[in-house]
Amino acid sequence: MVKSREKWQFGDFQTPDNLAREVVQILRENYQISPEFIIEPSCGKGAFIRASLNVFKNSKIIGLDINKEYVKETKLSVSEYSNVENLTVCESDFFGTDWKNFISNLSGYILIIGNPPWVTSSELSTLNSQNLPSKSNFQNRRGIEAITGSGNFDISEWMLLQYAEWLSKKEGTIAVLCKYSVARKVIRQVKQKSGSRFFAHIYLIDAKVHFGASVEACLFILSTDANGDLDCKVYENLQSKKLSHLIGERDRLILRDIFKYEKWRHLSGQDLRYMWRSGIKHDCSKVMELEQVHDSLFINGMGKKYFLEKIFLYPLLKSSDLGNGRTDNYRKLILITQKFVGDDTISIKNVAPKTWQYLLEHDGYLKNRKSSIYKNKPPYSIFGVGSYSFKNWKIAISGLYKQLNFCLVEPLGGKPVMFDDTVNFLSFETEEEAKFIFKLVTSSPSLEFLDSMIFWDEKRPITIDILRRLSIKEVARELGFLEDYLRWAEAFQVASNGQLELGLAERPSP
């Protein structure tokens, strides 16, 4: 969907009247609230105002919006309502309003309702918009982002945290339409700050149907009528009475489905024998990724052809290949300049002079890579490389796709397959071991355990951190294959210094 500049700047997705009515009916029937005051801080064209006048006939309703034309339209649309004297609608900039003073003058139960802007701070900065909150470290970011306030965030997230602050010493309910990811972030921050004061419920909605937006969205309800239950109930849609799952915190982890997690939590643990890794990071695909024309002739991402030695070229599979099950062939090769991180690259000059000359010709591209990880490293360095990269058999999964689709990957063209850095993988010396572990990783207990922790609307839902929470040893025990697992573990080669080959000093990230 193409956004106009104004629509984009204000995150302007107007709520359909039928959706607003449905939300208000849910509040009355499922939560039986009877607010003294209803506030809509960004009322737009008035859908929630009209719905509230129809259902909460005795409530005082206050609607505000930065767009004066919307304010006029809202007033006109309710002029014939019998209880319109209960309504105040006026033009106001949310970020310039003294909300603390405004809220302090209200008494009784407060309902804060609406559809805050669906736009991020970086999008507004791109537009040079002034419709922004003042910079602050409200997400408790670290480092330079905290200092500059430059971290990207959803404007609605900032606004919802303000709403929660308004109710910190008052009784009331927040009921808003927002991104599903925003609701989760707000839940976590509110729980950290306010403990058990609020309860949270989420009703999933189809944003494509209602707003023409391709994003996971929901009706998010946050209320002070808490009963000590810290978990967030999630319903599949607005009509659903049956609980779908619970979002909550267990073992210091934020979980998508507590029921599934508690069923399989005994499978958790750090499995140092089988360590998930990410693929190669090089940040220069036009140079480092090539297609084979024939024999020793290759073409790079800039369309230029070169004769190169094959010794440093390996078959490459990307997230799209794994996500679509294309693992029996490869489209590109990747230039692997090191055997491990920090390895001196000068040896390429003697072993493969044509490859070295190719790198020299593209020295400017590689030196201009923006990431600081290449600073003070050997020329043409890459990351995500180690002895594990060169093992012939692998189990791999795309971090970007919305499904737990593990792939068993065999050598291609007589060489081990490499992956890009959006892919996570395990590596093995033998086909037999790879197939054994593949059976464990793709078993129902493993998949349910992992699924309980994955929020599928995230940009990269399947992370190394989540995969490393699964103990393959405990899965083997669960399925009755512990002896087989231990046989492979005992066969794990010990390096000459007495440490395991991959280095048990390495630990999963916390």
C-alpha cells in the first residue's frame, strides 16, 4: 500500500466504524467497565468517539487530534447524538499537551481508547517531521543509542507508556489498536515498572482487512483491575471467547506460549556438544558472492567476469534457499578468505594469485564496509567462520522465515556448503550423525518447545539465542535415544590441549 507523505507522517490509519463499535462492545460486555471519563488522545475522524457515545451514554468523552479538519469532521458526525453534550472535541498536539496536569484534574474511572499512530521514529526522521516526542531513553537502551536518543521505536509504544503512567495512581483501562509487537514491548516495560498493578489482554485483528496494512496487529487492553495475574491472555480474534495462549515470563525469558513452554521446559539447557552458529558475514555481496559461468570463469555482483582459482570458493545457500527448500543445488559461490576469525589473509597471495589480484582490485569496496567489526582486522576479513564452517554435513534453518523448517544439507560440488548470516546451523563430520541429530531437532517435542518462545511477527523470529535454549541431549532422553546421543558425544574429538575441538570456553550468549 502506498502511503501519502501526510498519512505516513501521522501514522494515519483511520479506524472503520464497525471495528470501533466491536471494540467498545467488548469493553462493555467482557470487562463490564463503566467509565466516568473516556479519553481519545488522537481521535482522527471520530470512529471511537461515535462508538463510545452509543455505548457509554453517561460518560464524559474527550477527543483530541492534531488535524483540525478531522476535529471538524468528528464534531459534525455527532451533532445529532442525544448525549453530545457529554463530548468535548478539540485540536491538540499530543506531544505538546500538559497531560500530567490534564489527567490530575479527572476523578473516577478513566478509559483511554483509540488507535495511536502506526509509524516509527526513524520514518518520521526520514520525513523530517516535527511530530515527534522529545528524545529520551525510555527503552533503557545502552551505549550510543541511549546517549543520542537515536534508537528507532514505534511512536505508539511511547504514547502507550505515557497512558500507563497516567493511570499509575488512578483506576482505569487502556484499550487501543496497535501492532502486536508494540503491545508485547509495552507489557514488558509496564510489568518491570509497575509490577502487578496492570493486567493485559490481546485480541488479534486482521490489519490487512481493516487498514490495508501488512502487519500483525491487535486490540491491546491494559487495565488497573488486576488480580495478581502477570500473564497476558491472547485471543485469536475479537469474537473469540476461548483463550488461545498466554504470553508471559518464565525462567527470565519472555515467552509466546506459556502452556507449551511449561509442558516441555525440561528440554531446556545449554548443549555445548551441538552449538548453533550463524553463517558468514562479509557485508560486500557484490564482491564476495559470484556465479560460475564455466570451469574457472566467474561473474560477480557488478556483472564483471574473472578467472579465479576454486580453492577459496564454496557453494552458498541463503535464507531464501532454505525457506523454500532449495538445498540440493546452489546459485552462487562465496569467497571464503579465512579459516577462522582473525586469520591472516596474506597466504591467499601465494596459494591463489588470481583470487588475491581480484581482492586487490576491489580493495576500495571492502575497505568501505561500514561495520566496525572489520576495523584493525586483516584485509578482506569475514566473520562467522571457524572449523565448524568446513564440516561437510549441516542442519540449517533460516532466521527470517516464519516457520520451523530445518533442512539437512549435504556437501555440494564436493565442498561443504556455506550460509549467509541470516541462517543458523549445526555442523557434523558424518552423514550418520547429522541424520541422527536432525531426527531429534525435528521431533514434535523440540518443535513445540522452540515454538513456545518464538514471536513470529518479529523481523528475524528464529534466533541463535532461542535455538541454543534447546538441549538436544534432553530431547534424546525424552525420545529414548540417550545412549545413541552419548555414543556420539564420546566420539567428539579432543584437541591436543585437552579441550574439546570447538572450544567449550565458548558459551551461548545470555
